[in-house]
Amino acid sequence: MEVYLDNNATTKVDPKVLEEMLPFFCDIYGNPNSLHRFGAGTHPKMLEALDYLYEGIGAADEDDIVITANATEANNWVIKGAWIEYILNGNKNHIITSEVEHPAITATCRFLETQGVNVTYLEVNEEGVLDAQSVKDAIREDTALVSIMWANNETGKLFPVKEIGLICKTTGVPFHSDATQAIGKVKVDVQANDVDMISFSAHKFHGPKGVGGLYIKKGVSLPPYMHGGEQMGGRRAGTVDVASMVGMGKAMQMATNTMAIAYEKNHVGMLRDKLEKAILKIPDTVVIGGRENRTPNTTLISIRGVEGESMLWDLNQNGIGASTGSACASEDLEANPVMNAFGSDSELAHTGIRFSLSRFNTEEQITNAVTRLRGISSSYAYTPKKYA
Ligand code: 7TS
């Protein structure tokens, strides 16, 4: 039995999502911007998809949701857009983010630093979250943007978005949150949390790869990311990938309705806890960041003395897919920057294994994985290693 436990890297497309997408390849294939019936035929389902997206994140009708290729694009757009709008064309020169954001945020910020922009990377505490007060303390006269994730991809830890939203609203600084790992796992409501922009990727909630979105609250200034045609209100030109947009809409609807969020919390959460409890029986094992205040599907576990990469290899040999750190970085054997940020000792930083579940995991799969994990872990002698 194969057990896929790497859903924070990507998820399986829900067959119902695929079913919604299929007509848009060979049957309803017109360009949505064409005036004839072939183009117009795409409109009802595109509008329905937009409705699902607005409803899924609690956006107001007058706000904007722009379809992008993924969260990476949305994140790049926000950071570089803020640079153009508020720094190059304004009088600001400072961006605030955290040190545990996805590289789509941190690498973009590092690029801006080469262009003379000041960036503050806020530290997280040993629980892997930052204190909202640290955002308040970091805000300066020239702060152009605050970008803090909704949920961390490695630990699932939830950030104090509501408090940060209020701080940014009061100080008049635009607030962006990378909600890629939050959608479908916890309720994401942009209005209730005073968030000005959020990014997301459909493939993290059982939609297709290659499509995502950026929510932009009405009144927030952000220059277009792609210049060209009038698609997406001129904010992101290029013929819309209708099938992907429809798929993302359906996936959003299925992942964010009240029942789906409750299922994630109760059922997926129960499976995660079962897996976690079994692993915690292995000596010298800890949950990085602790077990409180996380997305229900994620656990980042460290077994002292066991290098994450070798454990991953053994798991893979046994039909279990998990990850060390984020898949985007897993080809290099550097210590996991997220674990370093927690202040873990340098030995622990090499030991993290992330298990991330989804609604497609079954109790049988978890029982099976636990049995195989016990076998694997018993073959590891406790041999602490030293890393520079
Ligand atoms: N933001 C967060 C918080 C993410 O977790 C990811 C992907 C991205 C942005 C980028 O998403 P993409 O669809 O544009 O690639 N995170 C991971 C991960 O944790 N393991 O593999 C990819």
C-alpha cells in the first residue's frame, strides 16, 4: 500500500474538479475574450468559479481576485508591485516579512535588497510563530508593505493574522498574507482579518497545478504584473486558462465550505494526531514548534540523531511519501532554514521530517504507515551526529 503524506507539497486533483475542467479542452474551447458564442460559452462557468473564489476567502464584491499561474507568481507580484508603487514611485523604502516565509517571498525580498530596499525579516519564537507586537515595533514611517504568511508550510503553525491586520489597518500599511497553506485547512476570511492581499495556489487544495490567485482589496494600489491585453481588468494580461480557472473554483468550493473545514479539523486532524502519537513513542522525538495552533494536516517531527534525508529514503522504500523541509529546497542537504529559525540546535536542524495529510488519506493508510514507521525507526541506533 502506498501512502502519500506530502500534501503540503501538492495534492491529488479531486476527480470532481477534473470533471468540471474537461469540457474546456475540446468542447467549450473559445477564447473568453472573443465576442462569438464559442468565447461567450466559457463565461457562465468562469463567473461561477469567481463566485466560489470570492465566497471561499470571504472577499467583498468590489474587491478583486486575479488569476495567476500560482502562489509564487502572486507573491512575486505583491513584493515587486509594492516596490514599484510605494518605493520607486513613492517615498517608502522598507518591507517587513518573517524569516520563515516561503522562498517565493524571501528570495524576492533578497532581490529587492540588492536594489537598495530595506527589509526586516522578523524572527519567530521557539513555537515557530511571531508576536504581532514585533510587527508593530518594526513598522517605520517608510514601511511600504507587511507580508506575513497565514500558515507555515513546514510546521502548519498559524500566524496572528488578525492582530497583524489590525496593526496594519491602524498604521495605514498594506498587509499581504501568503495563504497558500491555509486555504482548505482553516477558515480564511480576508474581511474579518483586515487583510489587503492574499496569495494562493490551487494545487494545494486538490485543484490543478499551474493556477493560483491574488486577492486585492478594493482601494489597494498595485501595478499590473503582466502588461498586454485587458484580461483580469488589465492587471494580469494573457488569455485566461479557462479549464484551470474553473478547476480552481470548484476546488475552492469543495475545500472551503463549512463541512469541508470541519472535516479537515476533525477527521484529517484525528489522523494526523494518530500518526504523530505513534511517532512520538520513538525515543528522542519532538514535534517542532509544539502541537498547538496548527493546521490540522501537518506535523514536523524531529528524531534526534536521525538525519531527515535518510529517514525519507527509508520511508520512500516502504511506500511512504513525506518530505524534509519544503520540496522546493529538498534537493540540497542544507539544514532546514525554518528549523534554524526556531533556534533548534544545529543537530536538530537536520532531522526534520514533515508529514502532511489530506482528505484523501484513510485510517487504514495511517495504521499501515505507523506499522512501517515503527519498523524503520527501530533500525536506527541512537547515534547523535555533530554538524558544523
Ligand atoms: N507559499 C507557501 C506558503 C508554500 O508552501 C508554497 C509551496 C508556495 C508559496 C509556492 O507555491 P507554488 O504553487 O507557487 O509552487 N510550498 C511547498 C512546500 O512546502 N513543499 O513543496 C512546495
